[in-house]
Amino acid sequence: MQYPETKREEVVEEIHGVKIVDPYRWLENFDQPEVQDWIDIQNNHTKELLAKIPNYQSAYDRIKEFLSLGTLTVPSEREGYIFYQKSTTENQPILYEQKGLDGKTKVLLDPNELSKENPVALDWFFISPKAKYIVYGLSEDGNEWSVLHIKNIETEEILEDKIPRTRYCSLAWLPDETGFYYTRYPEPGTVPKGQENYNKHLFLHKIGKDWYDDEKIFGEGRPGTNHYNVELSEDGRYLLISVHKYTKNDLYIMDVENSNKLSEVIVGEDVLTNASMFDDELWILTNKNVPRIALFKTKITDPTFDNWELVIPESANTINQALVTKEKIFLKIMKNACDHIFIYGKDGKLISELQLPEFSGIVNMGTSNQISAKDTKRFYFGLQNFFYPRTNYCYEIEKSKLLIFNEIEKPLDVKDYSVKQLWYESKDGTKVSMYIAHKKDIKLDGTNPTMLCGYGGFNIAIKPPYLKYTRFFWLENGGVVAIANLRGGSEYGEDWHRAGMLEKKQNVFDDFIYAAKWLIANKYTSEKQLSINGRSNGGLLTGAVVTQKPELFGAVYVGVPLLDMMRYHLFSIARYWIPEYGSSEDPEQFKYILKYSPYHNVKKGTEYPAIILASAASDSRVDPIHAMKMTALLQWANSSKEPISLFIEKQAGHGIGKPLEKLAETETDLYTFLGWKTGLKF
């Protein structure tokens, strides 16, 4: 391959007595003209390469058609009004309001009308108790740095209150709708440079008041990498505050009528605990002493652990979500990386399993919290799997009746396809599960273009379908999709997560490598026809395994990745992730990070497979410099004839809020590149 020329500057840094060579550090100066010029040249090189792919345009048309199936979020209900987001061919989902199950629907917020040039995304929203107001966050170019807005639902007036820096906002309305508690990051210039991405605090805002004067309620003097989530009791007296630290969290109850007095629920323990208030009780999901999670309750006024009462004990399967209502408890339980809903009485006795359609894979119960508690007559949840897009259901609690609320029609004839789950052994003998989907008439002759996907981190479960609707393109053209449930995720409880983090991160890569070996050994595919696909932490995954076993893959997609693990914590918001990965600043953690850091394990003269790296200029989570530096190094080191290509998308971020046209281009690049190099017929 003839690659664009990239200069090398031999920067050598000594860390804990080890010399670390970083020849492309100059690319970290992202805004410098020479770096922008380099990006443009690389982007053009990639587009020229992709233009050589046969049937690229027809593939784009088909992929855009699949993406135009649209999106649906799980509905939420307030005062008889139902709220949900939906899109088809729009660039951004539209927020709708519907009166009752059979009432009229109207547009409440349409981000597509806000800008014709720069993409504007609706990041989050919160409806007030009596459905008078909606508070919502908007961000531009996919950067996720939301600006808070308030709209009067009744009059459709957008209020003058606009609060910046409300990324990942948690918010709790006051019962009288005069204001709300909310979380906000500091303004640049008010804290030392670089700290504006951290130091989120909790404030109280009164509608119509200047947000500069909002009272800071919680967070002062606490570590800058804390996240805060809040819930207010129905009477407005008690504020439940979760101090989230990625791999653990603390819980406090603040009595706002008693000088904001704090009571500890659980503090300083290496466990994950979430809770919700209902009447005078606090309902608690925790992995304290129970890695697969159990449900407890206690009195709000006496919430310490000694007073917790066990309601539903830990079982062989993992509790993902809980909804506590006046009469019943609904648990979403993950069995072998597939979701089920079980119904319990308030005494903790099992009543029944909710009979879901056979195509269920992922269940989304519609709350951003792991647990919610409220007096409700019905609740909503969504279902989807490899072959079915989203279907939203409404469950009438008193009638025990399940209704379809809305759905996206399936684009494939399901009877022509099959999916199964199997288990394989990883390097250390650990049994790992994997889903495999394909056409029923597949022949196990080792010639099938196969896409292996994974994630393996942050206690996130990877369940079918995992991929966007573009998976249908791969499947309908005869490809195999395999999804491995790697350690580092939550598929089998917190122990499974911890077996793939910090010094055990190599387990994740081994699990993925051995999934690939299993697919080859069992004649699903061959080395040349096996591709791997991962984004974000999954981009670290594919970046790591291609440096460890380059001969095992025919094509590799490395999306919005972390790759320079010596310096990852210095960019964007990455210090939040030190509990998951560790940091090179720690001498012991430095040793194991260096062993797998993809950027530091590229070897000159290696025959690497075809690799496409993709990132985005406005990515405020994972800095694009990872993909840039890795591309430069791989292009210099590669001795094969296979391409190493890079595309840095402008006016785009980590993926949230990406317009339909751009999303179709990104997905077409991914699928046609991997398909082209592994023999997919399209």
C-alpha cells in the first residue's frame, strides 16, 4: 500500500524506569493546521480506497433503507400523558406526547427544526410531576455537552432559563413544579484547565432565576471524578443522592426540610447499590455480598445496612432492573445474556414469569435507573433481538394484560434465519457464551464471511442484537454474526465484570481470541473470512487483539477507540475510567497496561490484516487522537498488502445524535470494507 506520508518525531518518555517511544505525539495537537491537513489527507485516502469497493452505492442505499426503519424509545407516562421518541427518515428522533393509550399524538420537541446546518440532538428530558413542564438537554455536533432548556407543555412557551454544561444530567423536580435539583459541570475558566470535564455538582434551580445564582447542594470538596444521580421523594422532603464511581457507589439521603441533613445508606464500600423511594420505604438493589444482586427494603428514616430487610435474594441469574409498584414487583432478570421479566408480590414471593414473545433478547424497562418505585397502573418496556427491531409493550398491572403500544416492522422473513447460543472455552478454561445468527441454509464449510463482535467492559452486558439495524445487511447477504459475552461485562454478575478489569483485562482479549478460534475450528469461517468489529471499549478490544493475533483475522474495524493506554487518562473525560483500566501513573498498573496497550504493541514488519479505524472530531468521550496515532504507526509498521485506513468524521461525536445521512455513510464504510475483505457477496 502507498500511504500518505506521516512524519515521525522520536519522542521518548521514561515512565517508572521504562523508556516509552511515542513517534506520533505531534498528532495530539488536534487543532493545529498541520494536524488538520494530515486528517484531510488521510480521509481522502480512505474515501479513494472505499470508492474501489464494488457495489458501494447500492450497499449504501440498502443500509440507509434499514436505518430508515427508525427508532423508538420506551414510553413513559405522567398524568395520563405518554411520552416517547420516534424517528424514521428524520436525522434526529422526535419527542411525541400522546393522551392515553388511544388518544391523539402531537409533536412536543423536534430537534430537526432547530438547525439545518449543525446537527442538534435531544440528549435527555424530564417531565414535571403534573406534566406542566419539560426540562431537556440539547447538544450540537454530537459533543453531548448539553444545554438545559425548559418548555411549558401547556402553552408551548420555551422559557428563558438556559443552563449550560448539563452533560449526562440527573434531575429531580420539586412537587410544586417551581424548580428542580439538577447536576451540572463547571464552566471553563472557573476551574483549572482540564478540570472542566470533571467536578460535576448538584444544584437547586428555581424557574425564572439566574442559574449563576443556583444553590450548590452537594459535591463540594468531593473527588472530581464522581457522578451524581438524584431522586426526590413524592412529598419533596427527602433527596436520594447516588455518588457513582463507575465500579462502586455511595448512597445518601438528604432531609431538605431539616437543614439538608445527610444520612448514610451505604458509604465507602466496593459495591454497586441503587435505590428508589416509595411512600416511607427505600427499595434497594445491591451486589453487597451478592454478586448477582438482591433486592432489599428499609425505612427512609433509618436507612443504614443493619436495618435492611431482604425481599428477593440473589439467584443463579442476574437482576438488571426492578420496578416496585403498590402491589407488585417486576424484575428484569438476565439468564445467559438474555432478558426475562418476573413478577413478584411485595412479600418477595414469585408469582409468575411474564410470558414474552419468543423473539425477545433485550428488554428495556424504560428507566435510566436500575430501580424505580411508584404507584402506577401500567408500565412500558421494549423488546428486540437479532431479527426484530423494537416493539414497545404496555403491561396493564391490575388486568395482567400485555398490549403492543407501538413497533417497528421487521424487515426480514424470520423463518429464513436462525440464532443459537453456545459455549466455548477461553484460554484459561473459563466457559464463555456466544450468540451466532445466520441464514438457516448456511453450510459449515469454513467459507462464510463472519463478523465477530464484543465489548467486555464497564459492567455492560452485550446481548442480542447489539448491532444497529445494519446487521440485517450482513445477514441477508449470507454473512454470519457472532456476539461473544466476554468477561468485563455484567452477563454473569459482578464477578464476571471484575474478571475482565484492571490487571485481569487480558482475560477479555483472550475470550475474544478464543471465540475467533472456535468459529474457525468449527467451520463457520476461516482466518481470511473472519472480521471483527468493536466500538469505544470494543475498539480497544479489536485494537488489542489485532496486535496480539494479526494472523487470525481478515478484516478489522476499530471504532472510536482507546488505543494509547499510557496516555488515555490525559484526554477528554477519561480519568473517569481509571477504576476500570487503571493508570500508567501507578507503577503496578503501568506494567499490565503496557503489555496490552495497542499503540505500544505494534511491531515493525508485521503482516497486519485490512484495518479501518474511525473516530470523530467532536467526540467528547474518546479523543480521536487514539485512532490517528494508531493509524500512523500501523501504516509505518505494516508489511502486508492489506490497507490500513482512517476516517475522522467532522461535526460528529461518539455516536449519539448522529444524523441519518452520516450514520448511513459510517455504517456503509464499516460493512462494505469488512465484507469486501472477507468475501461477502453484496
